[in-house]
Amino acid sequence: MTEGVAGLEPRQADADTSCTGMENMTVWTTIITSAAVGALVAGILTLIGQAFERSARKKDMLLAKAIELAVARREFTIRAAEQAGADAELRDDVFAAADYYRILEQIREKGQVPTWFSEREANGPVQGAPVRR
């Protein structure tokens, strides 16, 4: 109906709302860049979380093995004393487990038994409570 009317032009607002090719490309670039940055941040946070998880698992495993060693040593000492018909000295499992944990941690980190342990073992066993038959 407006085709035949002179002086009427398309509305200016309609022309401004349409995206040109360049503006459309900028919008997509912004969207893709935002998604990439989000994925990168999520990936970094995941890696940090995994590193903490691995560290905690290693410590848990070392503690479990240290406790196993402490209990096994106590049981061995009791059996050896009973078979020999002699008294024996026992350390509390908590202290033995703490020592084993420190030993295992140094073996894992440095690949060798700590010098304090080697020196202590050379001087004889650590005193503890006597075991009587």
C-alpha cells in the first residue's frame, strides 16, 4: 500500500536492528571465545583438584601401610617372644605407625631409608612395654 506513495521510505529502526555480516561475526567470535575461556578455566580447576586428590590418596595409602607394618611387627615380636620363651619389649602401635609413615614417605620421595632410622637401628631396638608369657 505504501509503494505508490511518494516520500515514504523504509523505517530507520528496521534498518538498525538488522545485523550486518561483520557484526554477526563479532557476536560469534565473542561467544566462541567465552566458551573457550570457560572450558580452559574448568580444565585447569579439574587438574588442580585431581592433583590434590592424588596427594591425599598417596598419604592415605602410606598411613594404611604404616599401620599394617606396625601391627605386623607387634604380632611378630609377640610370636617370637612366645616361641623363645623370653620377654620382649613392645612399642605402642601409634608411635611405631608414625615412624613407619615417616620412613615410607622418605623412601617414596627420596628413594632411601632415612639416616635417623639407620642410626637408631644400629644402636638397638627402641624400648617399649615388656611382654610376658
